[in-house]
Amino acid sequence: MGEQHSGILSHVSLGSNDPDRAMRFYDATLATLGIVRLHTLDGIAAGYGRQFPEFWIVLPSNEQPASAGNGVHVGFVAESRESVRAFHAAAMAAGASDAGAPGPRPEYGAAYYGCFVMDLDGNKIEATFRDVELSDD
């Protein structure tokens, strides 16, 4: 039997109106976190992860335009403050809109350091590093 995933979610999918453009954006942005495209369905979808495709960009199956969910965002784990900053810089260079520059977020705890951007389809994404040496847990 194959290797099992240890997280609580199988995957998360975000709709895109232009999957090829979204793939170029996510290839560049997620690479800063060691996340790569692991599966591609040409012109339809792409799955990203470190070992398993856990994050997907998809053309909506109902053939309606994709739209961003209000209040929905996807947070990616970063290995350092530097990788959070690299994620933000790569996303901005690839056409994202800034939704929160890299920095501490004390309202989420002393250990929390992150950034937020809006991708090319208006989806909010985040990179987060939790510095266990600063943890208040």
C-alpha cells in the first residue's frame, strides 16, 4: 500500500479562470517554500505539494467563472522568516496584490510571522512561519 498523508486535509482547491497563467504564478511563488507542481492536467488543473499534491488550482468543473471566496484564504507553511519574505517578493513579482507585508502578527501569537497576497484570480494566500523560540503556547 502507498505512503499515507499525515495531515487533516486531503487537499484544497482554488478556482482559476486561466489555469496556465495561475500555474506560472504558483510555480514561481510556491517554489520559495519548497513546494512544487507534482501533477498537471493540461489547461485544467495543477496540484502542488512537497510529497503529495495538497493544493490545487483548477478550472471550475461547472464551467462557470471562478471567483474568490470572501473570508477564504489558504496558508502555506514557511521554514523561516526569510522564506516568508521570499514568498511575498516572488508573488509580487509574478503579479500578486499585497494584502499584508511580511512581518510579525502578534494578534496571532508571539511566534507568528507571515504575509498575505491576493493571487491573479483574487484568492488570498499566505505564508506563515512560527518561531518556536518565541512561542507563547
